[in-house]
Amino acid sequence: MKRKICVYTSTRAEYGLLRSVLQEIQSAKRLELQILVSGMHLSPEFGMTIREIQSDGFNPDETIEILLSSDTPTAICKSMGLAMIGYGEALQRLKPDMLVVLGDRFETFCMAAAAQVCRVPLAHIHGGETTEGAIDEAFRHSITKMSHLHFASCEAYRQRIIQLGEAPDRVFNVGSLGVENIRRMSLMTRSDLAESIGFNLDKPYFLVTFHPVTLEKDTSKGQFQSLLDAMEAFPEYNVIFTKANSDTDGRVINHMIDEYAEKRPERCLAVTSLGALRYLSAMKYAAAVIGNSSSGIIEAPSLQIPTVNIGDRQKGRIQAAGILNCAPQAKAIQQTIGHALSPAFQKTLSSISNPYDRPGTCSTIVGLLEKTDIFGITKKTFHDVRLHHEVKP
């Protein structure tokens, strides 16, 4: 009898990472794939990216709409309530043997909580990481405590998961699916990419993705305006913007992108979703990745592209040498971009070692989903890490 593995996805970026996992589960002899789609995938505002999933040949078993037409904290709380109701009902219908989730978003937290209540074992990808500027930090570690199998992206994160009390024999350092995508995919040529997105790529360009810093109050507009102001110092560079997610104030950023790009149509392109292939291809030919997306930290070093990481959203993540951090102020951003483009810094990029690079990421994950004994699996103990010294009362 095949083991039913349900994979959850709610965002374009997450699906881009999970796509290879879906394919390998689908072809595994001992596994039956189920797909639960929700969140931004089902929203026209965010590109209806369920169509990407379907065009790849996957037929979602469940589609659960949860997003409201607002990005306020109250609206997100309401979406979380809808998510818990819908996900619990879906799990009762699907009855999977294990649920696979990736990352740290509020939707993913709700999916994990529903699985906990429904007693569905959980496998978590990309646990143990830190992003001190985002509410995702708390969601991520909460998901870890509800999970039974853990697939960390590097050894330091594996150790942090164990530090959180998880049994070491269920915590695995598998590397990053995003980095593996770079090796597995045949990235587009520059000319094919330009034709696909309808934008001239003859000039050098920046790839810009900026998300709200959700642990800070009302900073998104000011910080993103600083980034736009810094762009004005580099008129010889075009800009490809990929829009923000459905976080608090995400619509504020997306509106600013649209206004900026509409006034500079020859120089700027604003895209809701490029998809994994076009996004990584755009990254490959970019002069720099700019913003605060995890892709600038995890994937860009493997393409030897510099990243200008702005503000605190990714603070705490392990970083390769090609990443330059700066304050969310126009002058600091401008100076850091200039440093990233300098011949001296460009020379260092070819020798970068990416800490998230590990061979066989996808096959390791699917192999463990297939072979690990999960029937009757429970979490009854907290694994205590032995202290280096005895604590006296």
C-alpha cells in the first residue's frame, strides 16, 4: 500500500522550491502524491499562480481560499482563521499519512497547526533559520515544534533544531532546494528571457525584490522609498521588480512599484510572479540582486551574483561572502550598490562558497519520506541538549 504524502503550497516562491519534490514523489513507487494549494496561488492580485502548478502537469487535490482584499494585521488574522477551518476540513478529506510544508509564513503555520490537531505527522523544510525582522521567525520555530521530520538547509540550522528539543535522528541537513534548482534547471539564455518577459535586456539591470519588515510598525513605505531613491543614482541600469507577498503592507510596496515603473517604462519592469525558471534566469544575468528576499541570501551566491541586502528582514541568516548588508536608507543603499558593482568586489565573486549547497537535496528528502517509519509516530519527549557545565541552583 502506497504512503500518501500531501504537499502544501501557498506562494510562488515556495512552489518554485517544492516543484522538484512534487515530481520525485509522483514518480516514487511507494508514494502517492497529494497537493493542497492555498493562499496567493488562488488570488488574481498575486498572479493566480495555481496556473503555473497546473501547467507543470499537477492537479491539486484541494484548493482552499483564505486571503481577504486587505493586508492589515486584522485582515491577516481573519485569513488565519479561515485557513484553520479550511485546512482542517481538507485534511479530514485527504487523510494523508504525512504532510510536507516549507518555510515560515503565517499560512504555513496554520497548516501545521491544523495537522497537529488532526494528528497528521509533519515534515518541515527550512526549519532552524533566523529572520529577526519578520514575524515569520516565531512561526518557523513553532512549526518546528509541531513537526516530526526536519529537513534543514545547512548544518548550523540542523543544530538549532536539535537545540529546540527535536530528536537528532529525525533532523537532517539536506541543503537548499533553491540552490539545487540552479543545478537541475536549464536556465534560459538572455535573449530567450527577454522575449519571454517582453523586456529589453541589452542594458545591465538590477533584480529587485523587497518585502515588508513585518516586526517593524509602518516602516515599509519609507524603507522602500529609500530603495527607489537609491535607484535614481544608477540611471544606466534597468530594473526588474518582482512584487511583494501578501504580508502586512505588501500592497503598499506593490502600489509604489507600479507607480515607479509606469513613469519609467523603458527602464523598469514590474512582475507579480516570474516563476522559478524565469526568476533564476533573471538572477543569472543581473548586475546585482537588491532588496530583502531570502533568494538573495540563499540562491544568488551560487550564480556568483552580488546581493545588496537591505535592513533587518533577513538578519540572522547565515550568509556567503557575496552578500553586502546595509541600512534601509537611500545613501547607505546607494553606497552599497556602488561597492557591489566595483571591480574589486566583482573579482571576489568567483571564489564564493555557498553554505546552502549540498548535493542530492530533493532525492534525500523524498527518500526519507519514503523510508522513515512514520506510522504511529508521536512526539512524546523533548530532547534535552546536554549542558557543557552543570547549573547549580
